[in-house]
Amino acid sequence: MANENPFKSILKTLEKPGCEFGKYYSLPALNDPRIGEGMSELSLADRATIANMSPEYGATMGFFPVDLVTLQYLKLTGRSDGTVSMIESYLRANKMFVDYSEPQIERLYSSYIALNLGDVEPCISGPKRPHDRVPLREMKADWHACLDNKVGFKGFAIPKESQSKVAEFNFHGTPAQLRHGNVVIAAITSCTNTSNPSVMLGSALVAKKACELGLEVKPWVKTSLAPGFWGCNQIHGKEKYLNQLGFHIVGYGCTTCIGNSGDIDEAVASAITENDLVAAAVLSGNRNFEGRVHPLTRANYLASPPLVVAYALAGTVDIDFKTEPIGVGKDGKNIFFRDIWPSNDKVGQVVHSSVLPDMFNATYQAITKGNPMWNQLSIPSGTLYDWDPKSTYIHEPPYFKSMTMSPPGPHGVKDAYCLLNFRDSITTDHISPAGSIHKDSPAARYLMERGVDRMDFNSYGSRRGNNDVMARGTFANIRTVNKLLGGEVGPKTIHFPTREKLSVFDVAMRYKSEGHDTVILAGAEYGSGSSRDWAAKGPMLLGVKAVIAKSFERIHRCNLVGMGIIPLCFKSGEDAETLSLTGHERYSLDLPSNVSEIRPGQDVTVVTDNGKQFTCTLRFDTEVELACFDHGGILQYVIRNLIHTKH
């Protein structure tokens, strides 16, 4: 089997002890003379893939030095010789260019992580998190372990007697079957690897070979192609064979990876829900958190574009590609993975002959011209935006209503109810989903009350300009597990005064109308995943005053501060369980009314109504964050400063 892009192996390596969230990882060490010459052999597209995936391996960013490979890429993408020469001269003069033909200066790093590129092997990640990497050779065994395991990141708790269940259904007049692990969505999509010509052409070569051998994708597998770069569809030979297998271009932007997968066929959806099947999606995207890709695909695996094609052909993730056939060819013979997989040399030859400067030049020239629809849009005049009260997409936000020029000062928490009690690794997709709007959700009710048909709901991501929709979508992920409900799955919680079980939005609005504060209890890595601002805006609009967690993802903690929500960390070795906190308590936290009396990172005491008290770390980490908190949030802080500057 040919090796894949190395980012997944780097991701796995960076998960080892000592690798921390929020670090900066520099990749020149891959070319350190004490380690080897791996980095100089990586193409620029591969380097970009690795660097772009830094959030998935917990870093703030990853970067590579500029070298001859970088300059070659600039020429390939249509930059003139003069421009490239000027760039090289500038970087050399500033000691920022790496020339491997010259003696290398020994560089010092705070720590080293070794990765032997010779050990890189094909793998996928899932079924519920990007960092749950599975070597391809172990996939079948891992899949069966996931069926057996209790419900969690690597488990579905399917009873042994139900694991071989076969769901018979009728697909547009043709008898069909579905089983656990059958692929119902196969999407070549991503802002990252679909801009990488080697893997895109690799997927085309897999499709070409499959078509020549007579393999087909099952008609109920929803296939799609969403390149990250418009020029990708001009690469010779790519589109024809991918189209033949059902991978048609659906657009150039965020699609399946962020939940814009669209509906799957009604017959397939019914077969999944009526038989409680764990259906699978395989996509070349960056993220696969629960409920993100599609409401009906509980298992979601990240793979390279060529592997997406392979799994679409196989129709299941329950397969050992080494020993089991991927399908039956037109001559009646079994076709194996090795029969359709291209060699690295073959991919390299096609990239060399297909990826040419003219392709990039044509694309760059077209960018400034726009398109007829865009060019015909009317441009309103005036200095202020004219809000349309009837719009369900763009709505005047409430952040500055009743705002005064004087900062409101710090706030504490008074007898707050626990709105939600979470486990570890709650992602921003759990907090503020970007995908489809469920027909029975508060957001759906809001849209229908305003005359929006269900077919026009679109997604939360498309309606992020409307705070009323997004507040209703906060904690609306259908895979949410709230410990207040004893492990029940779904976007509901308890209104403690009445003991009613309602949607999270409805409970939050009741608490607000009754004048009650709310808090959230959580485990480790709260807010991991996409750096989604609505994952902080939404809870603020629901009235959440504080989040008490074992740890926070770095960017999300900053976003909570920016929205005026207090981030609190349990002390080391403690959490809600060790402190016997159930979430049925009411919580109070007193803070000084003068922000100058609060120190970044100080210890504070949280008191409950049943007599318990515990110490937390106040995660305002800088004086600037305290200033934002004093103003009620970063938006108000910026506006007041701008007004003061003008006057």
C-alpha cells in the first residue's frame, strides 16, 4: 500500500505525553541533522496539510521554514522569476531561508518529538474524534471493538446478538440491505487536503482503475466532491472517473465536514432509524465530532480523498482491505484494495504532468472578475447597515442594547442553577452545532413561525448572522449527553424548580425570566474542536454566568472571557465527581466589585446551597482579559475604547 500524507501520524505523535494544547510546534526539526532529512522531501502541499491541521494535534500553529521547495511552488503557481528571486534574496538577507546544501546552524528547541517518516502508514480517524487514529490494517478489528464498547468516543454498545442485523429496504424499486458500518455518505471535502494535488489526483487514479475494472458505488451512498481550490477541477483526467462513480462537484466551500451534507435518501434514512443502525460516513474533512457530519451517521471517519473513494466502493467500514475484496469486477473476479491503489511514483508522475502554472494563472485572473450573480448585487448606500426586521438570516444583535459608557464592572454568580452537567471533551460542535436544523428543535419552531418552510431551514452555519436562531441552536446537538438526565442522549435538560424536562433553550429562557443565574459543569478539554465564536456567544445569550471545568481548550476559554462568561478550573486532582457534585446544587461565587482587586489566575471559592464549598482557579489569565470582563465582554470593551479615542 502506498503511504498517505503524514499529518495523521504527526497528529498521533503529538498526542504523546508532554505535548500540550496551546504550544507552537516548529517543523524544521524534521530536517535536523541529528534526525534525518525528512522535511526537505515533503512537498509544499503536504507541509501545508500538516501545518493546517495544528488544532487537531493541539498546537496553536505549525510552521515550516522557507526553502527551495517553497520557491519551486511559487514558480509553479505562476509567480514571475523576478518575484521569486526577490523573495529569496530578502529571506536570505534576513537569515530566514534554509538551504540544505549549506552547513546547518544547530537550532535549540524546548523539546523534541521524533517522527520517522518511514513508519507512516495508511490510516483513518474516528469514529467520533479526529485524534482517534486507526491504522488501516487494524480498522476491521477496531470497528468491532467500537460496536462492543460502552457508549463513548470509541463505543456504541451494540449487543452481540444485534451486531449482524440486516435491514431490508426498498431503494426506488430495487431490493437493498443495510448493516452496521455500511457507508451512506462518502465525501471528498475539506479546506485542507482537497487543495493538495497529490491526494486529489490520487483519488482520480483510484476512480479510474475502479471504473476500468467495472466497480461501482452503491446507489444509496451519497457521494460528493467539494474541492478546496477551483483550479482542482481543471486537473486533467480527474473529473471524468470521479463523476462516473458519483463524485460530482457540489461547490467550493464548507460542505460535509461542517455538517452541510444535505439529506440522505428517505428510504435509507428510514432503514437506519427503524433498525437503530450505526451508519457510517467517510469524508476527507478535518473534523468528525458527534452530530457534526449528519444526524443519522453515528460513525464518522476521516480519510484521505483516495481512501474515501475506496470506502465508497466497498460500501462499509467493516472490511479488512488486505484480505477481503472491495467488490466484484466486470469479469466476475474479486477486486482487492491493492488492485486499485496507485503507487507513489504513479501519483508523482501524474502530478508532474498535470499541475502546471497555467492552471493557477487562469484561476487567479478570474478571481478579480467575480461572477454575474455577485456582480449584479445592488450595493446599499449610507454609513449604517439597514437592518431588515423580516430577515431570518441577518438580525440586529443585542450586544450593545442598553450599553452605557461606564463599564458595568465584574459580576459574580448568585444561587445559580446548573443548566448542564457534561463529561470530558465537550466540543464546540456540542455547544453550537453548525449543521442541519432538526425539525423539532426550538430553532425550527422559530423559523416556521416566520413562514420558513422546512426545506428552507438551511443550516446553523448559514444562519449565524441571526442571534435568535443561534441562541436556540446552542446545545442543540442531537448527540449531547447531559449527566443531569442520567446518560440520556439528546439536547434536553431539567428545569429544577418544576422538574420538567425541556429543550436546553426553553429551560434557559425560563431561568432568565425568573431572574436566575445558570452555570455549566464540565470535564476536561471543554470547548475543543473548531474555534467557533458562537460556542461562547450562545451560552452568554442563554444567561450562563460561569463554566466550571477540569480544563479548557485555549481558544474557547478566550472566547468565553470575551463574552463575559467566567471560566473556572477545578484544582488539580478534583472534578465534579470527586467533589460529589451532581449538578442538582445551586452555585454561588463572590467576586470583588472593583476589577483592580482581582488577579489573573487567582484562587476563588465556590459555595453550594447544600453546604459544600470548593476552590477553583479563576481563568482570567491576563490583565487585558480582566479589563474585558470589567466591561462586560470584548465587544463592549472595544466600542468604549474606540469612542474614547475619538473624543
